[in-house]
Amino acid sequence: MAALRRLVAHNPNLSYASLLPPALLICCRGIASKLFVGGLSFYTTEKGLSEAFSQHGQVVEAKIVTDRVSDRSKGFGFVTFASEDEADKAITEMNGKTLNGRVVFVDYAKAKSNFGGGMPIARGPPEPIVADN
């Protein structure tokens, strides 16, 4: 971060915003709105999901969550819109509608919580049990 500050300070034509990737800018500025889409057919593709929702605004990303082992859809996904107004419109228009033969449920995505996934913390062997006499 310090290197970024020095770079911007020494070059008046640069700004922090010009050095960040567009997706990060969208998230930081709060421009994008991510929607949860549940009840998807196992045959729905990311392209199909994007096309269905793009009728209601500019889709930045459409992602279907799949099982790691079988690579099969888990029946839900996420659609990110460029603006909150477009996301509101998509919720109103798409919630309860049929997509690929299944009724889909659309709502704002909740913030991702950290479940401590990764490596467990090594705590050492258990304490010995001392018998009382």
C-alpha cells in the first residue's frame, strides 16, 4: 500500500482508482448489487442465467455454484448487477418466475461469512487426567 501511495504522490496523472481493477472498484464504491438466485434447474448454465437477468439491467457477473466432486450445479447461484436500481428491478421482475422449468427465488445476497475453513489449529495432545485419591 505504501508503494501505491508513493506512486500516486509522484505522478499527478494517477489516482488510486485508476490502479484498482474494475471489479474491486465496483465492490468498494457500492455500485454493484449481488443477488442470490435459488431454485435453479440443474440444466441452467451461467450463460443462460446471465441472459435471463440481462433483460433487467447490466449483468457484471453470473455464477452458478457447483459441487466440487461431481461438478454438478447445487441449484443456486449469484448475479451481480452494475447498479442497485437494476438489481431492484431484477428482484421485482424475476422473483417467483419460471426459468428452465423451475420457479426461481431472487433476493439480495448476504455477506459471505468466514467459517474458518482452512487448516485446523494444532492444539497439542490432550491434558493428562489425574485421578484423585
